[in-house]
Amino acid sequence: MNYPELQDDSYRFLVTGAAGFIGVNISLKLIELGQFVVALDDLSTGKQENIDKIAAAAGYTGRFRFIKGDIRDRAVCMEATNGVDYVLHQAALGSVPRSIADPITSTEVNLMGTVNMLTAAKEHKVKKFVYASSSSVYGDAPALPKIEGNEGTTLSPYATGKLGDELFAANYHRVYGLPTVGLRYFNIFGPMQDTESAYAAVIPIFVRELLAGRAPTINGDGETSRDFTFVDNAVQANIKAALSGDKSSGKSFNIACGRRATLNELYQKIALLLGKDITPVYATERPGDVRHSLADISLARDLMGYAPEIDFEKGLELSIQWYKDALG
Ligand SMILES: NC(=O)c1ccc[n+]([C@@H]2O[C@H](COP(=O)([O-])OP(=O)(O)OC[C@H]3O[C@@H](n4cnc5c(N)ncnc54)[C@H](O)[C@@H]3O)[C@@H](O)[C@H]2O)c1
């Protein structure tokens, strides 16, 4: 994907959560595009090795600065946004089960942390504040595909926090004129997604267990479906959102592929790519999980020019190759 707007200019992008999975992928792409990256992360779930990768990619250009800090600290948010053109706010405590186990910390980080970032971005008059929302904001709305505007009731503190982020962002746009864009990610996967955390996502868990020769657990009957989205598509969405005009401001957009696969299908494909013949274990469904998820991506396409370039199958191949090289 080419971004003509970035060809002749170097902008300063603040990527929060840059030590995490999506943040490191965004940061590496921005460095490749000749941009300056300010990375903010408290390394609570993210990894120093991801920061080291970004620093190495920036190399002699010096177009990189890392701030180790917490988005709950308003002074840190002010320091990080100083002189920044665009904010790509990814920092959060991910995972629905984590938020059910500890709703207070999740909400302090995911909701108040975002309000702190919005406030700092408004003070420094950034050009665009792009932030990670989530498909979980659709909650119990059963209709497929999910369309912006047809949200149901949220099913977890995590989802409620993300919905709160969207309300505050729209509000900061209306009240203070801050151009904000929310990205409702649908099950993002790809290289550098953490396999070790107790709250790891389904694809890294399947890979970790299969590589170790263990039988992975599938929650429910495996017919739960998701719109699995390769991380390069999320990276593209962030850059397109930053560069999009006024028409995207104050809004939230589905970021996905517009296709769904069941956990059973996913499992079979991963097992095949890893060359493993292991029968999974089926367990009870997790509280807070929705049964099916599939996005309508036409709003992001129409208002920001978003067009996913890597589909589910190709993305899985790229991811499994990366995991084999990194862990195999
Ligand atoms: N991965 C997905 O499928 C998915 C789906 C929907 C939404 N999201 C959202 O996308 C964003 C990025 O997700 P990810 O998968 O890269 O998660 P991740 O856990 O890999 O990265 C999150 C990063 O935020 C950092 N962080 C956490 N609390 C912080 C704090 N208080 N101050 C500063 N940094 C802090 C962590 O150290 C980590 O590096 C998150 O907002 C997440 O909620 C992700």
C-alpha cells in the first residue's frame, strides 16, 4: 500500500501501546515510510523487544523516541503528545476475561487512559486522534453483518470501556473540535502477537499449544465465528484514518475483512499449516463472548478508502510462517 501524502513529508506520529502487538506493527510500517515515531508504553503487557525492533528499524535516522510511561498519568500524556502531528492510540489492557476478572484496572486504563490521551491531544492540537476501539461494542446485537449504528448492549467491562472511549472521542470532536477516528478492530492477528499471556488471543493459543504438541481447548462447540483480520489491514486503517479528511472525524469504523470463519475451521487450517494432527478439547463457552461476528466494512471503505489487502488464508500463512521462525 502506498501513501502518496507521506512520500515527501515526515510527520511525527505518537503510537501508544507500541510495545504491544498492533502498536509494533504500526510503528515498523511508519518507520519504513520514513516517518518519526514517538512510542509510549508502560511495558505492562507489551515487550521491550518490540521497542528494540522499532529502534533498530529507525537505526541511524534517529526518527524514533521511546517514552516508558503510563497513560493513566496525565503528565506523561502531555509530554508524549507535545509536537506530535498524529496520535495512533493503541494502549489498553486487552481481553474480555481480564476485564471481567479486574474491571477497575481495565476501566482505569481503557477508559480514563483514553480520556487523558484525548485531553492531551486536544491541548496540543494534533491533526488527528486515531484510537483502537473494538468489535465488542456491538455486544448482544444479533444481526449480521455488524453495521456502525446498530450496536446492542455491551457484555463486559472491556466492551463498555471501548464504547465509553467512542462516546468521549465523539464528544471531544463536537465540544473541542478535536478530529477523532475510532477503529473497531475485529479479531486482529499476525506476527508478534503474544502467545504467552494468560489472556492470549485464540490464534496464538492454538499455535502455542500445537507447537508444544498439546491439544488446544476450544471454548464452546467450535461453531462460534469471527471476522479474523490480518494485522497489516489494521495498520493500513490507522494510516488511512490519520490521513483521512474531516468526513471521518467524530466517527467509528469497522476494521475487518468482511468474511467470517468458525473456530473449527480456524483450528483445522492452523493444524494443517503446522503439520499437526491433534484433536482439540472442547470446553464451556466463555462469559462475555459473542456467538458470531462479521463486519460490514463499507463505511471505512467509503469515508477513508480502507481496503483490506491480505485475506484470512494468506494472513494465516504469513502468521504461521512467522511463528515457526520465532518459536518453532
Ligand atoms: N488484537 C485484537 O484482536 C484487538 C481487537 C479489538 C481491539 N483491540 C485493541 O487494539 C489495541 C491494541 O491491541 P493489541 O492486541 O496490540 O494489545 P497488546 O496487549 O499487544 O498491546 C497493548 C499495549 O498497551 C500497553 N499498555 C497497557 N496498559 C498501558 C498503560 N496504562 N499505559 C501505557 N501503555 C499501556 C501494553 O504494555 C501493550 O504494549 C488495544 O486497545 C486493544 O484493546 C485489539
